[in-house]
Amino acid sequence: MASRNERQATDGAGEPTGGAPGEQAGHSREFRAHELAEAAGITARTLRFYRERKLLPPPRREGRIAWYDEHHLARLRSITALLSRGHTLGGIADLLDAFEKGRDVRSAAEVMGLDSTVVTPFSEETPVRLTPEELADYFQGEVTVDNLAASLDLGYVAIDGDEFVHTSRRLLEGSAELVAKGIPLADVLEAGRELRAQTDEIAATFARLLRSHLLPRERSTDPGELNQLLARVAPVAKQIVEAELGLALDRRVRAELEEWLAGRTDGEGLDAVDEVGD
């Protein structure tokens, strides 16, 4: 779970040369326990403690020798980074357990839509790769097990190797900004779940139009030709949705503001009456 800079630094001076023990041709470097502790900047005693707390996956055994790899090193660096950000070992253990379980929830390829020959050009989102500690920094310590599970379930994040892949930089930065302004991450994610249901309904409306009126005219099932059709439809669909969303936001937010201001005005008026009565 090390950052790219950390991995690049490790790939340099940290690797033995000339076929040293623990390195196999074509494979990532392996470490004995004392080498792993030294590379991670911790003591051998701390490493044993982390193993006892099951914060590390089991090493590869070769006779009586335990071999650790770069994934173990990345995990140790993430533990150190999360501890420095105020997380407890118990909380880190829960997060890492959720991280491991999340590997089976949804692959990064699925989140980024790379598992299909048909390209749907409606989304223009840029995925973002994050280490666990970088994700924790984005949300100011609110990356709990429940919030991580909700993000995985929503498909906001997936797990690829030792990193998270967030499906959208705009969603990531927008959510982080809401949290920074004081909205709990759990509420942001719940709002995201509600928006997902509502936008799915909007998308279903366009999908029905596509299926009922445009696809019947297509004589070919070639993915390339279908992709061209979708490329022509996408800008129009997004233009209509953006216009309707803007109008709806105007209506609903204006109504909320007027109701809130009316309540404030009524309250101030009552306070003034009370002052006169005194």
C-alpha cells in the first residue's frame, strides 16, 4: 500500500543485486523478517506484534524460513502512516480487513468499465488511484469500516493490488469538499446512494428511448457501430439532463432558502415582541 514515490525509492537502493537471497528472477523481492522490519523502519519486536495482531497476511514458508514480499512492506508502511494520522491499531485492523474483503466486491476494471467491448461514452470521469493513507487524508479521519464498505458497495471505490481506485476524481473531490465543510462522510455517502437511485431512473428513461426507437433501426450488432450510435446520442442526453437538473436545483434550493429565511424572520420577530413585553 506504499505510494508511488515510496515504491520508486524501494525499487532503487533497496533491492539486492546479483541474484541475492530473497530475490527470484522475474519476481518481486522477498525479505526475511529482520530485513522487512528494517525496510519498513520498525523494530523486529514491532513486526512480531503486528503479526500477532493479524495485521499482516501470513508469509510464504520455505522450510523454517518465513519469506515476506513487497505487499507486506506496503502494508507495514500503510499501518505506520495511518497510526501517524491518529487511527488506532484496532481501527486499522478493521480497515485492513475490510480492504481485503473488498478485493472480492468489485474489481477496478468493472468500476472503470474496462470489462466490455461496448464503450458507453456518457461518463467523462477520471479514475484516481489512492493508497489507504491518501484516502484517509482526503476525508479527515472519517474513513471508517462502515464508510469504506458503503463506498465499495456504491462502486465509488474498488481495490487494485495495494491501492484503491476511485471511479471519479470529481466525485472524490466533491465528496471531500462536503466533508471539509462539516457534512459527515456517512451522510455524504447516504446522499450518494439516494442520488444513485434517482439518476438510475433518469438513465432508464433514456435507455428505454434508445431501445424503443434507435436500436430497432440498427441492422448490425457490431460493437464498433453501436459505439458510434452511442457517441452521437450521448451529448444530447447529457445536455437535457444537465438542463433539467439545473432547473430542479433552482426550484428546490430556492424553496429551502425561502423556508429557512422565513423561520429566521419569524423567530427574530418573536424575540422583538418578547423584548417589548419585558
